[in-house]
Amino acid sequence: MDLHLDRITLVYPDGASTLTAVDDVSLTVPAGTTTALVGPSGSGKSSLLAVAGGLTRPTSGTVTIGTGPDAPVLSPTTSVAEATRVRRDHVGIVFQQPQLLASLTAVEQIELLAHLRGRRPSSLRERALELLDAVGLADQAHRRPAALSGGQRQRVAIARALATRPDVLLVDEPTSALDHGRGLAVVELVTSLARECGAATVLVTHDESTLGPVDAVVRLVDGRLVADGAADAPLAAGAPVAG
């Protein structure tokens, strides 16, 4: 299913005034593709990702997953319960910090999330092992986070986010703690898995040197999408990666 963000605005209280974190952003991410969201610190990237994933309600605008009358929609009036349901059934999220449970092995991390989202116990182990193999960690399945490198922990988090076959995959700064080589490998992995799983994927990153594998790049400045090199020119959709 495609991900559609339609005129998303997010305004926060800021003392006696307000702060506009996201300003009238529209963006479509086709199923099976990866769009990178780049921009300076404080530009609203993570705020937009939170709205797309149902973690934060927009002040105005809508998030729609797929098309048709039954397509899930997130809006300013969406209840917490409904947002939770949409996130549970349709969205996988990889946070900047992997947030793995110290007491669980890599395979158990994935099994637990799938179990919490209602998957049958008989299928959990097989699916978890398949995902670990897909992210190149089949031989690390029974290791706990303390025995894994930073890049390996991030790969476990990506596998965990895909445990329920989400329609949308949101990845927040996956390369922030990695060197260039490992960061590029993670971006390549995300884009490859998005294609294989058919997930509409948004990847927030500060490291533009790793964006070769993605399908499109959009830039956010002061909460607005802009064309590369023109901070005052609005950009309504993803721009294909050059060359």
C-alpha cells in the first residue's frame, strides 16, 4: 500500500506562542520504495515521522495508508485507540536507538513483538529466524544485545519492525551511531527489504552520503518540504535521486 501524507501541519504550544514543527507537507511514498527525508537538526523530520506513524496527531491534514473507502486514515480527530490499532496493524517503526530488551536474545526480540501483535505462537520462531537471516544475522539469533555490535543491534531492530509484515516502514536516523561503511550497509538493507516486503518506507537521516540506494530524497527546512538548493521553493513530492 502507498503512504499518503496530505497537507500535514503540526503545531506545538511554545510558552505564550506556538511552534510550527511541520508546515503543510504533502508527500506520497509508493509501496515497495524508500524515500529519504533529510534536513538540518530541528527541521521537523522526526516530527513528521511521528505523525506518519500515528505516534502524534497532526494539527491538520491526514495520513492515509493505501486507497479506497476502507483505507486506514490518521487525522486530528483520530482517537488514541484507533491510532494504536493502525500502528499495530499497518506500521513498523525503527527508532534511532534500537530499544532492544537486554534480557532477550535477537530471535526473542522479534518473537515478542509478533506475539504482542496477535500472531500465532506456532509461526513466531520461523518468521523471526527468516527475518534474522534476511538482515544477515542468522548466526546471531541466540545472542543478547550486549553481545552484538551497534550495527547488529540496528539490524535486529529492523527485523523486529518487519515482524508483522507492515504496509509502512518508518526508520529514524538508523546510521547516527555508525561509521560510513556500516551506515551505507544499513540503508542498502532497508531499501532492499522495502522492495521485497512491498512496504512504503520513509528513512530519516542526517548522513546524505549514504543515500545512493534510496528511490527518492526530500528535504525538510523549517518544517516545509523544499527543492534541493532552494530553501524557499516548496516541494510537493519526492525527488528522484540523481545519477
